[in-house]
Amino acid sequence: MHSAARRVANRPIRVLVGEDSKFMRCMIVDALNADASIEVVGTGSNGCEVLRKVAQLRPDCVTLDLEMPKMDGLETLRYIMSEWPTPVIVLSAHTADGARMTFECLDYGAVDFVAKTQNGKTFPAEELIVQVKMAAAVDVGKVRFAPPERSLKVEWTVRRTGEDCCVVLIGASTGGPQALMEIIPKLPPHLPACIIVVQHMPTNFTRYLAERLDGYSHLVVREAREGDVVRPGLVLVAPGGLHLFLEDHGGRPAIMLVRRNEAQRSVCPSIDFAMTSFADVYRERTVGVVLTGMGRDGTAGCRAIRQSGGRIICQDESTSMVFGMPGSVAGSDIGVEILPLQEIAHGIVHTIGELKSTGKLL
């Protein structure tokens, strides 16, 4: 039985903190205990100690540092998920090695991660509290394990331009990296569409997400750059910390990236912003896909797509790690196709085929 199912109503979320640094350990414990709905029931300074206390205390959630002695975070995570499946939030250093190991942890069952520093600010305590509360409610049986097999990249000549292809916008948050690894590698190499991925993720981590997806996919996947031209066979990942828009420069649609205004309370990158701007240009040739995640980001964007004549696909509740975003879209009155995760790639291809058969796509 997963951790969330064992929880007793009206009691705090029981958290085990795994952290090598004594200073960081104290900071994490103090931050979590400051919230009345969370109780830190134990700490561990190395992987072996964390495993022993997971078995002994059976917490509702574990926060796990990646760089610990005796047994690192990834190896510790593998043991936790194989022996005592428990929601795990990884605390990642904002480095290249930290980012790569973070994505390996997501492959092997971590619910999500929190970067220890963001935008020059030390330790995002509020974000960690939100993530712990979310993770404690996750059914870890829905968490995907192990990466897929790598796909052979197929080189092909682009015969279409952004003017005669369609655009698929995929929005995701918590559980998104795992879901994207299930979808993007399944898309065929000659797909007459440009794929735009908007994943809620900190600055720099989106680059490693793009590199990881590229290594397993037929299509070319990379982080979006200012001025990128929309073309088929390309998957562009919105950079963390920047809003992605589409501007139509005299019939030549191109990507525009805008830094978040600190006065804005929206997540960044915003799924709503991206979807709305693409719907204005591509109209009925726009396909919106909303995957697992907290909140409502994507609902307004999907409404704009539908009003422009486009199509919407949502991940279903049974396969969503968190059914917040897809649930919000599915519960609206805009007309949505709801599919389990393993059928979404086929759903995208089928929808594009319908556009082609009706003459909306040349």
C-alpha cells in the first residue's frame, strides 16, 4: 500500500529528510516543521541511514539529497522504490551533473525535484513545502520506472514550412518529464508537425530535459531559442524562467522568449501564454495536449485553441501522477479527448491524420 493510502486523516504529513550537509539538513527541517501540516519524523545523513529509517518509520514522503556518502541519492532511491515504495522529492544542485542525475531519479520513481537554489536565492522553502504536500498525496503506483529504449534517429529532408504544417503544444508539470518520455519517443520521424513542450521546470534544467528526450526520440529535440522558425520534425522545449510566445512576421511564424515579470504570479514558462499565442496564428491547425500536473495552467490556453477551431487531448486521471491540470481542462465545457498516457502519442498522430484528411493540413 502506498504512502498516501496509509495516512490518517487530520494528522501531519510525516516526512523523512535525507541530506548530507548538516547546515542544509537543519534548514530543510526548520522549513518543513514551520508548516503545521508537516512533521519531520527523522533525518539521515547518508543513503544507508535513510534506508534504515524509511523501513523503520514508514514516512509519507522522503526528501532526498543526491550527493550523500556510502550510497548516493540515485542508488538510495532505487532501494526505496523497490522495497518500500514512498513518494520522494529530490533536492538537486543547480549544476550539470546535478541536473543529469535528477532526470535519472525521475526515471527511477522520484515524484519531482526542487533545485536547492533558484535565481540566486538560497533554498526555496515555500516550493519545497508545496511539493511535499503534493507528493504525499501521490499514488506511487502511477510513477513510471526506468527509461525507454533509445530510438534510432532518422535523418530526413524537411519539405514543409511552418505555413503548411500544424503545431502540437504539450503542457506538463509534476510527473511531466516521465510522461514526456512515454510520448515523444513514440512520435514518428516524418510527422508533419512542430511539437512545442512547455514543462514547468527551473532555468537550465529544461536544457537537460531536451537533451534527454532527444537521445530517445526519432524527432530532433532541443531547447527553444529566440527567433526559432516553426517547422515539422522539430520538438522545441520552452526554457525554464522564460515565457514562450509565437509571433507571425509576415507569414513566417517565429518563437519569441520573454523573461517573467516578477509582478506576475503565473508559472513560468506558462502553458496558457504559449497555447493562446499559437492558437491566434495556427488556428484549426493547433493541437493542445495537457499532461499531469498541479493547478490550472493550460485551461485558458485550451479554451483559446478550441475557440480557434483546434483540438484538445488530456491525460486521464488513472495515469496522471497529479490530475490537477488535465482535470481542470477535462472538467471544462470546451470538448476534450481524454486518453491514458500510453495512448496519447497515437492520439496525436491520429489527430494530425484527421487534419490532413479534411484538407486543413496540406
